[in-house]
Amino acid sequence: MLMNQKSRIPLKLLETGQVWRMKGSHLDIDLVGKYLVHYKLIKQEAKRTPMSLSSIKAVEKYLKDNKAVLVPG
């Protein structure tokens, strides 16, 4: 009997300086601590965006739910 397993591609660990692209926006990682992440979520038409602070797990879930792609560089 064959078991049908979902193929999962794990997200890369969050690191300082990463840029994640999503549909209509991108997320810039400013600083990664032990439990928290400082980041900017930039929408396409926004002129200024505030710096945000969330837990690492919350940011990883947001990136996964929105099918974010890590921008190389």
C-alpha cells in the first residue's frame, strides 16, 4: 500500500536583510532576535510604512499563508 505524502518545502530561516515578495507587497526583515522580528510590510502604493514587531512564528506563518518568495541577493 502506497502512502500519499504531501511534499513540503520548508521556509528558509528568517535572517536580517532578507526581502520576501508576495502578490502586491513585500516584507523587508530588518532585525531578527531570539523570539521577535523587526520588519516592514510594504504595499505597492504606500508612501511610508511603519516598522513592525512580531514573533518569529507569526511572521513565518504570514509568509507561508501568503506564498511569499525570498528575493535573492
